[in-house]
Amino acid sequence: MHLRTFALLMSLFAGQAAAGPFVEAVQRDWLGPRAADFVRDGAALVPALETLCAATPERAEADLAQAREHWLRALSSWETLAGVAVGPVLERRAQRRIDFTPTRPRMIEKAIRAEPKGPADMELVGTPAKGLPALEWLLWSRPVQPGTPGCRYAVRVAEEIRAEAAALAAARPATQDDTAFLAELVNQWVGGVERLRWPGMEMPLRVAMTSVPAAVPDFPRRDSHAAPLAWSAQWRALRGLALEGEGSLRAALESRGQTEAAAALAQAVAAADAAMGGLTTGEGTRILAAAKSLAGLKALVESRVAPALGVNIGFSDADGD
Amino acid sequence: MPRRREFLIGMAALLGAPALARAAARQGEPLRLAAAWQTGQAYRVGVLEVDGAGATRIAAALDVPTRAHGLLRLPGGGLLAVARRPGDWLLRWGGTEGPGKGGATAWRWIEPGRAFAGHALASADGATLYTAEIDLESGAGLIGVRDGATLEKRAEWPTHGLDPHMLAWDELHPGALIVANGGVPTQPETGRMKRDLERMDSSLVRLDARGGALLGQWRLADPRLSLRHLAWNGARLGIALQAEHDAAEARHKAPVLALFDGQGLRTVDAPRPLAGYGGSIAPFAAGFAIGCPRARGVAVFGAEGFRALLGLEDACPLASAHGRLWAGGSGRLMAVSPGAGSPIQGQVPEIRLDNHWIAL
């Protein structure tokens, strides 16, 4: 008996259909490695914060800087994993669990006063007081001091992030069917590019431009000044799942003989890649140009790629209301 | 092959331009319609003018950052446009002369943790604005109560449902609001993508406009019909429906109109499929007209039930003005008289109209 047939029979006996080759490719080439990166960087947050909490006054500043550095690494690997929220990220509602915005400082302060001791106590704390945004507030806006309840609370928040990362890495997409998973991927890819373009980049600029008096754009990850890092990580996810490997939109198009659509996708991704390169928050004109390029890419995926793949876009502007 | 009725409508369109001009330019005033549309990749809100020669032109237009949905003529004369759900912005455009005729523009951006759901309603004096909103943390529907001048939020009331969409003053219960909870579960991380439809829970609620207290709540028997757009005709409220059944055939055959008489809700069946999607609704004669883009026409219902589907490609926006119903479609406009006679048609610029337009 061939190994593949044996594996299929085993999975059937276990009550589970075998994953389709596309699901398998996305899991192997993208979700698995990205989740592993996030496990590594999410786990490193906990000892970094424990070190800060135990620091002497002389070490406090350096250990705070170290904890911030670990937060930035965790953010980058998280944004790369969640930039296109498919599979376990979507099914576990991980964005809501560990990246809910806006964070609520009053809820954080209340949670600190409650001094949660472990996961059971943390269950009682609302999501706006937890996750990466809460930790950003605790590290930049109101930097926690060694030996304080605030610092211990930061450790609890980091432990939850570590646990979520582990759960994401252990899980597999609930959908084993290639057609259903491809539909989810295309829809969430469109959602991801829109999340990057509008709330991530263009909307903060537009809000600032229409404010009286004029205001500074309030980009995401403001306290840590990590908006460019987040943009870059999200774009890495979008670009990767568009073009790289067997679990990409391009591969799906080519396998269906849609070579022209695949070439158009590659061209639009290359244009957006050039526009996104090295963006910083001070470059309003470049940000708007990049947002326009992303809008063009989104329109292409909605109008050419999705139909070529036989996918209905529920996220799209073409849907009813 | 087009049905005979649709063929006749097409013939009327060829002959109808002078009649359209007369209808639009009643009392020497061109018809002005505020609308939202897409052209290329740009989203716009603007004013379309049907002039005395029967031509429709874009009289004014303003770029908006994302697709607009609900439009509201404010008591002070300006226009309020609301971003499509899940939306971020409100735009007030124009002063006492109306949009496109001078006056400032004012933007209001949604508060953190909230999203606009597509429609708004003003008090008669314009001092208060009510906006349909979503709590992004819980998914619950909210009415944002806003200052009519600054658009700043003064209060929030629960809509006692998910996915609130359109709201209207209650003609049967002065001082109350009627809100359509579309009931489609959505999540911030999946935007407009519909998930967990087995949890769908659409309802119509009556809220006290003084403090938001729940005065009544009604549901249809079929939980997969989403109550979304509202229009009164006398003492009857018509509600345009959006079907969300899993099976395409069930969606295709689903009703597009529900009626509320103050006591209960019921659907109105049609003898032909209307593709389960009513994108807008307006009072018409003794009944209602519903824009049905997926059925390629305007469904007309009289007091006794379904009367006809008037063919118009991508038909959706509807407005009553100058004694007629004005429907917009793909590159075309249709004016229908409640009395006898065929609809008359004209051209509109090559733009992709959104669900709604309103007569100014």
C-alpha cells in the first residue's frame, strides 16, 4: 500500500478527510513557518518582561529597552502571520484575542489593581485590556517599573500571547477542502489588503488632513512608532500569499491555466511592492501613492483573480447591502 | 429572450425622451438627485441633474475615501452621506442651498471601537442625528445619538440586535424610531464576509427617541431573511429584504418585501423569482417599489400584492419626485407614473450607482 493511501485511510478512520494539496501547501509553506516564528517571538516576551520586573534600578532602563525590542519582534511576526487572517488565525479569532484595538487604559489600570495570578484570573479581564496593544501601552505610554503590579500584569499579558501563539501553531485549518479554503484565502487576502490600505495607512492621513486645526496622523502602533514595521510585515504576508510557493494565488491561477491573470497579479504586486518599500510615517504623499497602488491591486484581485479562481468575494465592494 | 413587458418598456424608452424631459422639468425646475457612485476606482457622492432637455448630467461631485451608502437631506439644506458598512466616516456637504451650491464640507470620523452601518436619520429640527452603528468588540447594534451641528456623539442606545442598517421615524407611534436589525453576524476581522449564518437574527425594533427604550420588537418566521431598507406608505411600513439562505435556489425564490402594520410583520410573495435581494425601497401608488438589481428590474407591489417587474439593468436607487418614481440603473434612468402608461427612460452618465439616491 502506498504511504499516501495509507495516510488517507488513517485520516478517514480518524473521522477526518485528508487536507487537499492546496491547503497542505499553504500550511506547509506559509502558515506553519509563520506560526513558528510567532511562537518563538511571542515566547521570548515572557522572560524579557520577567527580567524587567526583577531588574535593579540600575538595570531597569536597559531591561525596558530589551523588553520593547522583544515586543517589536513579536509584533512583526504576528503581523506577518495575521496579515492575511486565514485558518487558525481566523477560526480562533486570534486578532480579537490578542490584537484588539483600541486598547483601553482604564481597563488596563483596573486589571492591574485586580492583580491576576494566572490564566483563570485573566479570563475575567476584557480583551481591550490585553494582547499586544495593551502591552504596547504598558511598555511605552506608561512604562512599567520593576517590582510593581503593573509589571506583573504585563507578564500575565505576555503569557496569554505566548499561549495563543502555541495554540495557533498547533492548530490546522478547519477546512480541508481546497475549494473552500481557496475561497477563504482570496476573501481574507482582499480583507487584508484593505486593512493595510485604509485603517492602516490612508484613513489616519485623511483624518489628520480634515481635522481643524490640522493634526498629526494617528497611525496604528503609535506609541511604539512601529507603524512602518507593521506595514512592512502585513505587506510581506500579502505579497507572500499572492506570489510565493504552491500555496499562493499565483500558483492557484497557474494550476487552472489562468496564466494571463497570474501575470497581471504578479505585475500589480510588483508595482505595490515598489510603492511600499521603505515607507515612513512622515511621507504623506508617498503613503497616499502606496495606498492607491494597494487599491489598484485589490481591484484587480476582485475583478480578475477571484473570478478566474471561481471565488465569490463576500468582502468585496460588489456585494449587496 | 426579453419578456413582452420588458420589450415594451424598451420600446417606450426609445420614444420617451421628450416625456422624460417634461417629467423632470416640472414647473421649470430640473430634477436634482443626490447619489453615490463609483467611477473607475474612485468613489464619489454628488448631484445628478435631469434637465429640461431630458439629459442627465453630473452637476456636482465630491471624492469620498470609501464607498458611500445612505444619503440624507438635512433639515438645514445640506446633504449627509454615510460610509458603507463597516464604515468610518460621515460627510456633511453644502449649506442651505444644498450640496454642490456652495457651503462647507464637514467630515466626522467614527469613534474608536465603532463602525457606521450605512444609514442615518435626522430630527425634524436638525438638532439631533441618529446613526446606525456597530460595536466592534461585541458586534452589537447601536444607535449613535449625535449633535446635528457638530456631529459629535452624545449617547449610544442598543438596537437589541446585530447588524443594524436603516432607521426611520415611526409614522404610527410619534416620537419613536423604527430600526431594521439586518441580523447578519459579521466580525471586524472578516469585514463584510458573512459567517455563522445559523446565528442570524434579524428584527425590527421600535425605540423611544427620547432615551432609546425598547418599545417593541418583531421578527419574520424565516430567520434567513435580513430586514434592511425601510419606507412608509401611509400607515404601512415596507421593508426591503436580503435573503441569506445557504442554498442558491432558496435565495433566488425568496421574497424581497415585508410589510409592517404596527402589529406584525409578514412577507409578500411574488409569482416570479426576484433573486432574493431588494437593494432599496420607495412608496409607490398604494404599495411599494423595490430596486432588485439581481432580478434586473424594479419590482412593483400594489396594495394587493405583486404587480410587475419593470426591466432595468442593475436597478437599485429609487426616489419619488415630481409625481413619479425615479429608478437608476446601469447607464439608464427610468421614470414611472403611478397612473396608467409605460415607464419612460433616459440615459445617465456611465457611472456605477450605489443603492440609493434621493431627490433634492
